[in-house]
Amino acid sequence: MSEFPVVPTLGFAVRNIFCIGRNYSEHAKELNNPVPAQPVVFLKPTSSISYSGEEILIPTQVGRVDHELELVLAIGRNSRNVTREAALSCIAGYGLGIDVTARELQEKAKAKALPWTLAKGLDTFAFLGEFFPAEKCPDPSRLTFQLTVNGIPKQSGRASEMIFDIPALIVFLSSVFTLNAGDLVFTGTPAGVGPLESGDCLEGVLGREGEAPLVGLVANVRKV
Ligand code: MG
């Protein structure tokens, strides 16, 4: 039994959880944030992992909590100072995740220039869907993903619309950190984030543009 949580469908033990903020210009605009000159990076603890089919738990005292559906990279080998040409070879798989965010806590942290950890790292706030092996999609810029809440479309993203594309993220992260096999990278959310209510059912899909989805995600929301 691994000491780390295992990502379903890759059999992958998770180590670090890197997250990218403001990687889609329409989302940066909807929260009145500037488009960044280099990737905005933060971390989630592995204790915040929860899996498709389980619940997103919202503590009542934290105020508004939003969904942020994101494409997630599963790193497949230890990597440092990776070139753009070699970047995709570091990725073992692609999957879906929800970067669950306590928005009011995040706004307070931003106003005081404090870290976002309390807003981003609560239990169940790194919500993971299914993953598929990277070989199935040699050109990940073709990936698209969608989220419905209670059957209503809320978010739709295209990897091709990222401000920093997938190779650029690997180049940047591996220039600062050693990436390890088992690390995950949440790549940022497209526009359409919104608040969650107890009883909401979230369904996400990920696949190549114009084709049937390859993997999915289901989350039920409960206030605790
Ligand atoms: Mg996010």
C-alpha cells in the first residue's frame, strides 16, 4: 500500500500537486486579475485529494466556494530544466480535476498579499477525475473539457487557449522545481467559475476536440 493517494486509471501515486492560476485570459478578466507575465504557481496538500464519485465537502464557515474545472497533467518521470522539445515526454497522462476554491478566503488573502493555501487546500479541494495515458493524445493542444452543474453547462475549456501552453508550463516548473514521477499539475481554469451549493452534482468530460470524451468526473457537493 502506497503512502500516497493513487490516481484512478493510471495507478499513479500522487506526490506534489502544482496548480497554475490565471492561465486563460477570459477567466483572469472575470475575476478582475491582470494577465500574468509568467505562470502563477501555488500548491495543494495531498490531504486535499478526493476522487470522482466522492463528495466535495464545503465547511459552512468559509463562505462562497467555487468550482474550477481544469486539465491536469500527471508527471511520469523525474525532470529538471526540461526543454520545450522534451516537455511532453515528461507527461504520463492527462486527466480532469476541480481546483475547488474558497473564493472569499482567496479574496481576503489576495487583499493582504498572503498565500492562497487556506483557500485552496481544504479537504476534498483537489478533486480528481479519471486520467488516460499520454500516448492516446500526442498533441494535447487538441484537448477540450466541459463541466455541467446539475446538467447545466458552466465551463468549457480548450488547451489551445491557455496563456502558457502545456510545454511552457513544464519548462517553467522544471526550471524552478525538480518535477517527480507522481506529481500533478492543475493547468488553470477557463471562464465560467461559479459557486457550489449543497446537493449540486458536477459532471466533467475531457477528450480530443470533436471526438467522444476519453474520461470523466462526477462530484457531489455537501456542506458540512
Ligand atoms: Mg484554478
